[in-house]
Amino acid sequence: MTKTKSELEDSTTLITLSELHDPNYGTMDGGFSQKDRNVFSDGVTRIDFVLVWDEPVNALKPVETEDESSTQSTHRTWRTQYLSRLQKAGLHQETKEVVQGKTKTMYVLLNAPWSVLCYYAEEIGLRVPLQVETTQETNWSEDVLQNLHIKNILAQQVPNPPPDYYTCQFRTNKLKRFLGHENKDTFFKTTQRHQILYEILSRTPYGALKRGEVGIARLVSEKIFTAAYPLHEGPYQMPRAPADPESLSMRQILYQYWARWACWKKYQPLDHIREYFGEKVALYFAWLGFYTGWLLPAAVVGFLLSLFGIWLMVTDVPAHEVCSNGNNIVMCPLCDICSSWNLSSICYTYRAGLLFDNGGTVFFSIFMSLWAVTFLEYWKRTCAVLSHRWDCSEFEESEERPRPEFTAMAPTTIRNPVTGAEEPHFPETSRCRRIVTGNMVIIIMVAVVLIFLLAIILYRSILSIIISKSRNAFFIFSAGRIASLTGSVLNLVVILLLSKVYTYLAHILTRWEMHRTQTKYEDAFILKVFIFQFVNFYSSPVYIAFFKGRFVGYPGNYNMLFGVRNEDCGASGCLIELAQELLVIMVGKQIINNVQEFILPKMKTWWHKRKFNLAHREKGANEQDNVSPWETDYELLVCEGLFDEYLEMVLQFGFITIFVAACPLAPLFALVNNWVEVRLDAQKFVCEYRRPVAERAQDIGIWFTILQVITYLAVISNAFLIAFTSDFLPRLYYRYTTEGSLRGYIDFTLSVAPNNFTQSDIQCRYRGFKDEKGHNTPEYYNLLAIRLGFVIIFEHVVFLISRMIDWMVPDIPEDVQIKIKRERYMAKQALAENQSLEEALLEESPSPTSDLRYRGRSASPRNTDSPPPSLTPVPEDKAKPV
């Protein structure tokens, strides 16, 4: 049984308030003096959300077919029912109409009155301020530079910094205890009003619940509404007249001090980003900036090692042997119809391979493995500081509410054993069956990726044969290189196409699985897509690094696949092919993504504005300047979330760690890309996207777990790359078994083909440690033992040092731990004054049983889809302390 909660049944822990109240709490603009245009026609009522749809000007004229007429009629009915239910939920509405040629755009402006705001603020557990926190937060690099008395060129004074507060969950009957309760218009921040409106819009049905006809997200996807968004706080452009920085709006501050390209060398104003876009967006930019900063030492070390490789290109003894004595060495054909070739023909590519394959590779692999572990450990500390500062440190454990779509569609309800509140419920057995079905789809899609990989392998082999049959000497000589490069480009195209298809499938499967909270929903979706993308992006590099050229056989006894000889490494080896593949996929994907993020949004924005300008062409200049803010924001692009942004960066993290032994310059390319990425993403959010609904988040979610897995895989991958793909260990072994020089190393690594393979008197050579009969030599087994031993030692040393770093670096800084203890102490002190009342209430409250019942029966008013139509005025805090 559930019962309505009375005013006296609230036992929320409150912190003793200071006497100083912040009059600006809840306002996004501080001292912003310009006229607020985000209001109804009365000039007072604030616009919290906007719904938009398009319809023909002559809606009653039968110009469409019978099917289109039926669809339009159904959409009108659903819109009418939905808006009617929103009105019953207590929302104020005002309709605006804009005619554009033969199309009429309808705008419904929504406002939540004070009673609705209070009801849902308590329902979804919004946190409101109790006391101002006066501690100044600093950046670790600021402290270091200040202690060294070095001028900090990264610092900048950003106006109107949002203050920090002690907060707790909102309770209506404790209203007077909260900071800024005197002004009902500004008590709830703009982002909190957006959250409340989106909660109502997401759980309000417009049709049958059994068919999932609920929520604004589905209404938009079904084209019943064309858009639903909160409004930006004015334009982002700076005022034409000189203005005091303190008078700028939050959006103008973000543009001036963050989104402009001139700010590339400045700290990001994370508190301002959080204040305007919410914790989830702010955490993404905090992680991206932190990751970019940590790429700097990795890029410097990789660049220095590349310079070392350039020096080796000139001084390396085996390279000199290849270029000067190679005419005396005839190599066996690389394909069935290819001809023999001289070793000296690969002089330049062999020297180029020394950029990636040298002694510094081992050091850099160990360095990057430890770099990745240390980076993640210090990000955990930074994330703990930010989540505590932004009041999200306990969000996932105790504060996160069920998703609105889950709340509306769950078939049953159950009492929460922790909070005692009645919550929607979906049977775990049904969810598990759906998850298993979704996993089957993942396995099928992974199989499709492997089929395409096999097709690209065959493509390279067949193309090499076709080019070798041509009469052009240049093409014949470069057949393998052309096939490898075009295969890499084709692989990139296939990767991007399959990514689009699978992401769409993953959205459908994850919604079908009915996850309770937004965090669990996003984690399930991310895991599905990343497993597929991991195989999609990394399958080809893994094949080249660990499988290509391993199962070729030897002259006279080659292994075949579908009648085609197994693919062998190019003349200059597999490592340089791996570096080429990484550069094509990683750098090519970064260029394509940046072009898409820079050019496509501007083209779409231009097209939208061009379309809307046609509607205002006949208006005067003054009227065009005074276009309403809801029309201006409708011209902007839809913010599609942070998934693609995180995925791009995490895949990049994999490239610079898992395969770093093959390309030391990868961190440098990543650093340059990320410097551009920060500004592109900032401009998109500030200038080109509609304002997203603010979401809370405790951390970056399952992405952190994925990064940890990638770090472990990187250690294993680099160990095998150095041991089995690189020439580092064969060179070391040859030095140890000879007088310490590399003279004769090239001859040491080449075997002689059997006598029956060539018809001429000239014997050809091939890479390997085999005798004339094709049997492995003792050197092969010695090297195999050394390689396996190196893998074991490398892994154990790196993992041991990683564990030591993990042990030495605490997850939560000491000062944050002290603040948490201080808050708990203050909470106990505040709780003591109501202790006797609380004990009495605990004796009367029912035990939190797990009674399961079907939806539709009598439910607690705290869990209804909307507040009662006739909401009573919000009661003040009448209960006196005991």
C-alpha cells in the first residue's frame, strides 16, 4: 500500500543556512540588462519549451492522396490529444503561427507555473542551494606554474563565474530553508526548468500505452512534431556597442571566451559550460580537454623518436646493405604471376620503415602503456573533483530517476526497497531475453564485418595479379603498394557505411530492452556499438599486424585460399604496411569527421536560414531584425548527443595505444586533431545547435571502462607487435650471436628457395628462417623462445608498474575527501534538531516491501504521469523544529 505524503512526513537532511542570500541565484545572466525576449505575449511569462510542427496553409483543402489524408488526420488527432493532456498537466500554452509560402509553421510555447515546477522538482529529485561554498577551485597546472613563478598564458578571466553551493534535494514544505526562495521566477535555474518540462513531455501519452505511443521523442520521430527544444539565452554575437563583460549573457560569454578559435590556448570555462548546458556536456568537454593536455608529452616523445628514426635512415648498416648490395640478391616472386625482383628495389621503403621499426619502439611502447594507465588514474581524480563540485557524486547510486519513457511504458510497479517509493518495473527475465536477442544481432553484424575483411584481402590479392599483367613497368613494380593503399581506402569506406547501419540497429535494440535509468540505457547502447566498431575499425590493422604473411608457406609449397595464394607482406615488410593502414584509417577518419563537423553544419544552417528568409523577404529590415527567438532557434540544427563525439575520441585512443609501436607519430596527429575538435564542438554547441536539455551525470559512464580495457589490450598488442612483427628482437639476437655488429644481418634473415622452385640457375631468396628443404632452422626456434619470453616479461613489467601507479594515486583527492566528510558532519548536525520527529515518523511509516502490481491500479500520487489538474498552492514550511 502507498499513501500520499503529508507535509510533516518530510525528513530531508538540511544544512544550516548562512544569513547571506544570493539574489542572482537561478538567473543565467548575472547582471545582464538586455530585454528578455523568451517570454509570452504578456511580456512576463517565461518560455520554458517550444513545440513546432508544419502543415499546409490550406489544411482543409483535399490536395493529398487518401493515404496521406488519413495520416495527416491521425497526426492532427494525436497532436490535439497530446497538447490537451499537457494542459491538464498544468502547463501554460501559447500558439504562434508563421506562414512561409504554402507552408504554415505552428509554434506552441510552453510554460510551467510555480506549482508544477515544485511538484516535479520534488518528483525527479532536483537539487537546490542551501549555502554558498566560498572555497576557490584551482587547476593543477595553475598551481604548478604559480609555484614556479611562471606566467600562466593558459589562464583567462571569464566574467560572471557561477558560484558553488551546498545543495540538497528539493522539498516543497522546506521551501523557506533554501537559498533564493523569495523570488519564484528565478528560484529554479533555467536548465532545471528545462529538465522539468522535458520530464513532463517525455512521460505524457498521446495514444495507446501498449503500442508505446508516449513521449515527445516518438512524436518527433514520427514527424507529428518537427521539433521540440528549449530556447537559447539570446544571441551569441557580441553587442555592437562596447559593453561591460559583466553584462554579457551566458551564451555570449561562452562564445567570446570558449568557442572562438582565438581561445585555443586558453583553459575551458567548465563551470560556465555546466551552468548553460548541464553536467553531461560539461564532463565531456572536461574529459576532452584533459585528454588533449595529456597527449602533449606523448606527442613530444613520439616526435623525438621519429627524429631518431630519421637519423637511423642514414646510419643504419642493414639499410646500407639493402641499398648498395641489393643488386646481388634476387628475391622470389610475391605472387603466382609476378617475376623475381632485386632487393635493392626496396631501398627507399626499407629506409622509411626505420621511422617506425627501431630500438626506440620498445621504449615508446612501454612509455605509452604507462602513459595510458596514469592518464586514466588522474582522470578519475579530476572526475571526482568535478562531480563533487557539481553535486553529482551520488547521482547514479541514489538520485537518478527512471527514464520517462520507461516510466510510461513499464507494465508493472514495485516499491523501491531503498527509498520506499513506488516505481515502474519491468521483469528482469523479459529484459534478459531481449538482451540475448540483441547480442545475436551483434554477432551477426560482427560476422558481416569479418566477411567484408575477407573480401578486402581477396581484393588486394586479385588486384595485385591484375596490375602485374599490365605492360606498364611502373604499375608492375608498384602492384603490391597500389593494392595495399586502395585496399586501405576501400576498407575505410566500408567501415563508415557499416557504422551508420549498425548504429541505427543498436538504437532500436536498446530501446526494446527497456532499461530503467538513462545511465543504464546509454551504457547498453554504447557497449553494443563499441563492440561492433572495435571489430569494424581494428580488424584490418589486427590482421596486418598479427596474421598477414604468417601462413604463406615457402617457395614451391605455398598455402592457398579459395584458389588464391595467401597474402604475403609487401617487399618492405608488414610493419610499414601497418603504419600505412593506421594513417589511412585514423587520419582519414579524422579529416572526414572534421570536414563533416565544420562544413556540413554550416551548409545545413545556411540552407535552413535561406528557407526561413524566404518567409521574411517581404518584411521590412526592422521586422527581420526582430525575428522571434523561437523562430531563430528553429533554424538551428538538432543536437544529436555526445555519443559520436565520445566514440571518435575513444577509437582514436585505441589507435594511439594499441598500435603505437607501428606509428610513433600517432599521438602528434591526435593532438592536432583534438585542438581543432575542441573548438569545432564548442562552436557547434554555442552557435549551430539548438540548446539541448541539460542532463546530469556522475562521470563519463561506460566509456571509462572501455578505456581501461583498451589500455590492457594495448600492453598485450604492443608486446606481440615488438616480438613478432618488428625486427627489434631478430636484430638483438644477431648482435648477441655475432661480434656485436649488424653486418650481414640482411643475409641472416633471408632463406634460399628449394632447387626445384626456379627453372633457371639463379636461386631466389625469401624472408624466413628455413633450410633448402623448407624446414625451420635452429635460429627460428631460438627466436621463437626469445619472442615468447619477451612478451611475458614485457606484460608483467608493465602491468606491475601500472598496479603501482594505481596504488600510489588515490581515486579521490584528499581535499575532496575532507569536503565530503565536512558535508556529512554538517548534515548530521542539521539532522539532530529533527531527530525525535524523524524517529516518530519511522515508527509510523510502512516497511518497504516489494509488492508487485500491475499498472493502472491505484498508485501513489508521487508516481503519476502528471500532477493533478487542480494543483493547490504550494505550502510553506509550517513545521517548526522539535
